[in-house]
Amino acid sequence: MSDRAEPTDHVGRARLTLVLGGTRSGKSAVAERLALALPGRVTYLATAAVDPDDADHQARIARHQHRRPPDWSTIEVPVPGDLPGLLAAVTGPVLLDSLGTWVAGHPDLAVDAQPLAVALRTRAWPTVVVSEEVGWSLHAPTPVGRRFIDALGECNQAVAALADTVLLVVAGRVLELPPAEAVVPGC
């Protein structure tokens, strides 16, 4: 099947799925399984920069790389990188992992989610986006921690507002979240 003939949803654009979860929740593995089901050759957009002095981080990245099928292509997004530009340029289905490392790579964690939203909204091919769900623990004790939580939270909300499906992964279990308009106010 051609990368140019991907199925679209009822509004004539390609499906967008957001997979949220905490650290080690299994969100990337869930997103990879979703991407495997997509027609066409998947492009994996990796936002994590390999730190040559961090063996643990290198091992985590290696585990992700090992799980990917050999026919997927991988593009490492430069830090902070023009992620919206890459999303606009890549043809075929995309798995983007993850928004948290992309946000963390920006100076002062200053991210404008609007260009990202436009790029996701205008893609003609299915896209699966992975992001960390932050802020479920103690209030961040440092200004940089609070800026990160705020920046990623705003980015997640912008992507979720566009997504056809939003999944929350907790302890390897997947919950499909209802659309925003289906949430009862005050709950």
C-alpha cells in the first residue's frame, strides 16, 4: 500500500492518537503496537538525545530501538528541533516518542504548542504521539520543575484537543479517555 493512500477519519484527515502515561508505565510499548497496525511504512520520530555519559539512558534507548521493526525508519529530532517541520515533511504514518523529551530540550522549557498542533492537524497520514503525564505526584519543589510540568501539560492538552483517541497507560493497562465534551463539568 502506498504511503499516500492512508485511511482518514470522518472529517477527512488522518487519525491522531495520543498515548499518555507516567515513567515506565508501558506507554511506548502500547504506542508501538498501535503503529504496527498502521498501513504503510512507519517513521519513528525520536526526541530523546543520547547522552554519552549516561549508561542507564543509553540502555533505555537501546530497548526502544530493539523493539522497533527493521522496516521502520527512524529520525532523531535534534534538540530542541523543528518537530512541527518534521511532522509536515514526513510522509506516511508516524510514531512520535515523546513530547516530554522534546519539551525538556527547549531553552527555558519555552514551547509554543500552536505550530505542533497545526502540523498534527494537517498531516495526511495516521500519527501516534507519546507523551508523559506529569503532575500526579508532589508539587514540583523547583521553578524549573514547575515550568516543565506547566509546559508539558499545556502541550498535552493542545494535542489531546485534536486527537481522535486519547489513551492513558497506567501500570501497563490502557484506558481510553472520553472526548473532552463528554466529561461532566465539576467531576
